[in-house]
Amino acid sequence: MTARPKILVTGSNGQVGKEIKQLESSFPRFEFIFLSREDLPIHHFELLRNFFKGFHPQYLINCAGYTAVDRAETEKELAFQVNAEAVGVMAAVCKEYSTRFIHISTDYVFDGTATSPYKEDALTNPQSVYGASKLQGEQEALKYNPDTIIIRTAWVYSEFGKNFVKTMLKLMSEREEISVVSDQIGSPTYAANLAEVILRIISSSRWKPGIYNYSDEGIISWYEFALAIKEITRSSCRVNPIPSTAYPTPAKRPSYSVLDKTKIQEAFEVSAKDWRSSLALCISRLQ
């Protein structure tokens, strides 16, 4: 019996990592190795090399990252160590072991001033430490391993971890009214959908390195996202729209985060799911 190809998943306790774990049984031809931040802090480079020496994975999906967007403004060194330097080391180790590398990036690499969906080759111009560290991570990955696939995503939520949907559900159950920013536009991404797309890319016989965009289908504001959560849960909480200026944050958020998904859909024949039905599914699982 031939050994199954191994998929190493770093950051396995994050939203996408946990959703990949949920899908493990649907992809039985692979052997999955899940490593949380506790198992493998990706910026501990010697530990990383030792894991590769021991496991010899055929694929690495890097779901690990420094994702505290506001805290990154004061923890710049750590953000760059995890989101940039560690990604470069991973890419180099993957090249050394002939491991195929998939890395998750973000819409924050853009400045959010566009008026039509961002294509992969659009000019990058991050406005925050988090965005700058993620952009450098992309550059390091492709520099040390041009065979890398990078997937940029946005507005990720799931049943797991901290995210907008879970925060809204909590606030709507505790308060009579809440205020939500209405002038930031984007496309929500259910982490389960992103996880499935990643595993479909690995399962396909195609490996086309480069940068790709993925989110769910649809363009809304955070306010409209909150209204949909209210509708689905039949909450009586009042949701008020406010401008970004009324809710200042240490890190600047992109005003426009919509990503063009044509490239990933054509390259790997995957489709994006509708944001509203994906949200309803996530909420039903949470309840």
C-alpha cells in the first residue's frame, strides 16, 4: 500500500485551520498533520526545519499568522517576524524538501481606495503594519520559492475563534441597539469555503503558482453584514449605521476590500459561494 501524501497545516487552531480539520474526512487520500501555534510557533525556525526533517510533507498550508491588526501597530517587530520572515523561511524549507506551499494573505495589502474589485496585479499600498507585514510575507515566499501559491482573502469568519459574526451575535443578545460602520465595503468569506477551495486546489492535478484572490460572492458593507445577521437570527436589536470616523481604530481599515476572483476560478475551476447562504449556514452551526 502506497503512503498517502501528507498535508501539514500550520496555525491549525485558527479559523481556516479548524475548518480544514472539519473537512479532513472528506479528503481521505491525504494524511493530515495539524500543528497549532503551541505545537509549532512558525517563527522558531529550527523547530520548523526539524518538523520537515521528521514528516517530509508533500504540502504545507500556512494558516498561521499574526492577525491582531490593531496591536500590530505597537508590536511591529513581532508582526513582521511572524507574517514576513517566518513565511520566507517556510518557503525556503518547502523548496528544499520539494513541498508544495500554500500561504494565506489578505486584502490589507491594498490601500482600499479602489472603486472596482482588486485584481491580483493591482498596485499594493498597505496602510497598516499588519498589511505591510503580510505584503512582505508574500514577497519573501515568492522570492525563496517561486512555486508558491498565495491566496489573498478578506472579512473571514467561522464558528471558531474571534470574528465579526460571533461578536455581532454576542452584542445582539446583550444590547437593545448597536452601531456598525457603513462606509467600509467588502465581501465576507466563510472560512469553511476558503478551506474547501484550498483542498480542491491540492486535489486537482493542476499546480499553478502565483497570487490569487478568494472571497465569497457579493459586495456589502459591515452594516449590511450586521443587518443580515440580525435578520437570520430574528434579533430585536436595533442596528445603526455609522461612518468610520465615529469608530477610530489604531490601524487604518481599507474602505474598499472587494477582490476579483476570476483568476482562481479559471485556474482551478472552483466557484465562490454566495455570502448570505454561507452566513446562514455558519449561524445554524453556531446555534
